[in-house]
Amino acid sequence: MRYLLFVTLLFSIIPFSFAQEKEYSLNQAELLFQKGKYEEAKLELEKSFKDNIINTDYCLFLSKIYARQFQMRSSLYWLKKAKNHANEKFTKTQEFHYNLWLGFNYEINKNYFKSYEHYIKALEISQKIDIPYYKNFLYMQGLSLLGENDYKDRAKKWIDSYKEFVNKLNNEFYLNSYYYALTNYFHHKKESDSTILYADKYLKSSKAIKNTSRLVNAYTYKGIACAEHKKNQDSARFYHHLAMKICSCPENSLIQGTYKYNIARTYILDSNRQKAKKWLYKAWKDTSQIRNNYRFMKISKDLDSIYFLENNYDSAYYFAKQFKRFSDSTKISQTKRRLDSIQMESEIAEQKNESIINKKKATKNKIIASSLAGGLISVCVIAFLIYKNTKRKQRIAEQEREIQVQKTEKVLKEQELATIDAMISGQEKERQRLANDLHDNLGSTLATVKLHFNHLLKNRSNSKAENIEELYSKTNTLLEEAYQKVRSIAHEKNSGVMANQGLLPAIKSLAKKVSNGKNLKIEVQDFGLDERLDNSLEISIFRIIQELITNIIKHANASEIHISLTNHDSLLNIIIEDNGKGFDNKILPEKDGMGLRNIEKRIEHMEGTFEIDSTIGKGTNIIINIPI
């Protein structure tokens, strides 16, 4: 059962980690999309779905990217892919996006009735999910559609609903979008007072949120409001020039051409034909780089009118022909879009019929799959029971071995604690003895020296004082005695205590306690360890040797361990050998695993070296060199 739980946990963790990475890439793609960086969003989207391209969310995301790039054929293609993949079983969020972007496609293709129908469906679904960014976009597009058509009653309800949505959010960004949508709506409805009112609010709000693209758009609408509703062309040009100046995309010919055409329109309304022509030609130049037939059509119409008023009939005739050519191209494009829309409706109807057939097939396949799954589960259960019985004896043997290892570890821990206590106790006794020597011997001598110096200090200018020379001689003798006592104490500290009170007996005691007859024998040899090492160094070395013995007991299955400690003046050499099963050095190229990496780090901290030589079936040799 424990094995089954482990496998289940393992296979649940792996997809979870991939899911986290996928979710991160999808969030990044969403942020890029909302910033208008559509190509970058597309690249990030491919990272998110690189292992499962045909996915409903992937198809819907690509559809909205192409929709915002006004590549409507591609957008419709991916919408159809999304519906086919989902088999009409969308989640609420997926269903919302499907209706939103299908409505957007219908709107661009001038099929306003179908567009509004899908916008209403999307709005109903949006009440049940939390997606404020796209709900705001839906309100903006719906109001734009209502502004271009005669839906006054519907528009009022839509505006009231939009206002309620914005008030609940209490967010300046969405309030700014609301002002923009109303400015655009009232401009299309030619309601001057309302257009000017909301254009001012839109401009003020755009400055407040410090959003350059929104501010550029606000200046543009303010310019249009001044030109067409206030009839103040100077103010209109002022705002159009401001928009062109702060535009963050000066190389975008479509946007630059729009600004220049708007400026040209102000001169037309002022009857300043020369400047109007100048700006119309500038707009024509920008439009030439993007081949926008609708823009060419409008510019051609204006130039035709100007040249006709100037009695320049050749130029007027030329631009009249251009107007007809671009007008025909625009009509062809619109017709093509309408045909695409009709084709899409036909395909959607076919898909509904196909989905009914597919549902019947799916039901039949489910019955077959359920039968096969039942048989497969039965086989798996039987196989698992057989495997479980086979492994039972092996688990019992492993448990007995674990118990033995735990007992050995307990002995090692007890020995470590006893050794550390003994070393600390010895250290405290040594400090106490040193303090007593300093107090009893050196302290009294220095006190006498101080008395002599005080006497000499008081009588240094008294020539009649007696025994001055004798005091100098005694003081010198006492200082010599103090010096010799200090040397004696230092000598006793460094050379008076033999190694049988420190590291070596601790290791031998450990070896004796861990050895258990036939199963494990530990032999300790030493050379040149006549003097004790630093107390903290002895403790570190003891712990390293103890941990290596523990590793051998746990992993090597050895019956013999040889420990050799050799003092080479300034270097302590430690060799630990076992006759265990060994391991492949290539498997542990960085000495990871079995605690070896931690041991190596501790030795490196002591400026020592650590080497392993192991062969499978022939045991392991560990060589340690530590400066002392």
C-alpha cells in the first residue's frame, strides 16, 4: 500500500509542476495581450501550450489576438477550432470569450444584428464570472455598435448597465474607458453637447491615469469635438498636433495618417484649401505605406472636391477616378467580409448537426471504454496483489535491518555525547588548574613586585634611603621567577597531557562499542599521536569519523572497517577502509548522497582534502588530510 501511495503521489506532483509553468506562461501572455503586444503574447502562448497545441483555451486566445490585429479570417478559423475541440462543452469563461470574439468578428464584418446577439449572450455569461478587463471591452464594443446603428432604447439600457459596472469597480482605468465609449457613442449620434462633455471628462481622466495611449486618443477625440461640434478649428488643430506630438508610435503610418487627415479636415472646414491639400497629401503618403483603401477613398473624395472648387478639372477628374477605384475596392472587401460571415454561419449550423452525431458516437464509445476499463482494472488489481505478496518477505527483511541500523545509530549517538561531555569536562578542569596556578604562584609573585616598585617610586629622589640597590636586585629576581612560571604553565598546557586523554581513546571506545562480533569488526591504528590536538579540532575529527562509520553501517554491508590515524608533523592523515559492496564513482561525481557532500564541506572548512576510491564489490577507501 505504501508503494502504491508513493507512485500515486509521484505522478500527481509531476503534472502539478508542469501546470504551474503553463499557468505562468499563460498569465504572461495575458499581460502582453492587455498591453497591446500581440506578437509577443503569441510567442508566450506557444510556450504555455507547446506540449498540447490543440487546446480550447489556446484556440480562443489565438482568435482574440488575430481579432485585435484585425485579421478576421484567422480569428474566425481559430474560433471554429475552439468550438470543435470543446465539442460545445465550454466552461463559462470559454463560452464568454467565444461569444465576445464571435460578436467582434460580426461587428467588423458589418453584420450588426448577429454581433449584438452574441454580445448580449456574452454579457449574460459575464454576470457569473469575474473578468473585469474583458467585460469592460465588451461594454465598449457594444456601445460602439449601438452608436453606429439606430438602437436608441437598447443603448440607454446598455449605458446604464455599463455605468453600474464602473461604479462597482471604483477604478479610474475603467472609468476612463467609460468616458471614451460615451464620447465615441455621442459623436456618432451627432449629439454635440454630450460629445463635448464626455470628451472633456475623457481627457481629464486620461491625464489622471498617466496613460500615454489613452491621452493620445483623448486629444484626438477632443480635437474632433472642437472641429465638428464646437466649430472651433484652431482648438481642434491644437489638440490634433498634441496627439501627434506625444504619440508613442511615430513610425505607425496608420496612426500618423489618421492625425494628418484629421488636421486636413479642420482646414477644409475653415475653407483653407491650400493647407487642406498640404495635409491631405501628407496623409496620402502615410496611407501609401499601409494600402488602406478606405482612407484612400476619403482622401481622394476631399482632394476631388478641392480641385473642383479651384477649377482644376484635370486633378479633380484624376482624384474622382481614384475615389471610384478605392470605393469599389472597399465595397469588394465589405462584400467579401459579408460572404465570410455567411459562410461562418453555415459552418456553425453544420457543426451543430455534426455535434449531435458525435454525441451519439461518444455515448457508444463510452460504453465500450467503460467495459475495457473495467477489465483492465481487474487485471491491474490481480497483478498488484501478486506483486504485494512477492514483496512482503523482502519488506520484513528490510524492516529487521532498519531496526538493527537504528540500534547502531543509538549507540553512536550515545558515544558521541559521552565523548563530548568528557572533552568539555577535561577542558573545564584544565582551565581551573590554570586559574589556580596563576592565582597561587604567579599572583603572589607579582604582588610582591608591585610592593617593591611602590617603595622605589616613593624614594626615587631620596638619596638617604637605605637598601635601594637590594630592592632593585630582589625586584629583578622576582620578575625572572614570574617569567619562568609563565613559561612553565605554557609548557604544561602544550606538552604535559598525552593523547590517551582525547581523540584517540574516544575513537577506540567508539570502535569497541560499535563492533558486534562476527557481523562487524572495527580496527584502529595510530602513528605519532603523542600529543593532544586543539579541543574543537578533536571534536570535529571525531564527528567526521563517526559519520563515516555510520554511512558504512547503513549502506556498505561491510564486515570489517580499518581506521588509520597518522601525524605527519603539520598534517593529520586519516584512512578509513571497508570491505563492503562499494559503489560506482561515476554515480557520485560531486560526492552527493550518503552525507558525503556535507563531510567534504566540513573538511574544506578546516582547509583539508577529502578523496574517495570505491569499486563495486571490493569496498571503499576514504583518505582525509587535515592540517594541524
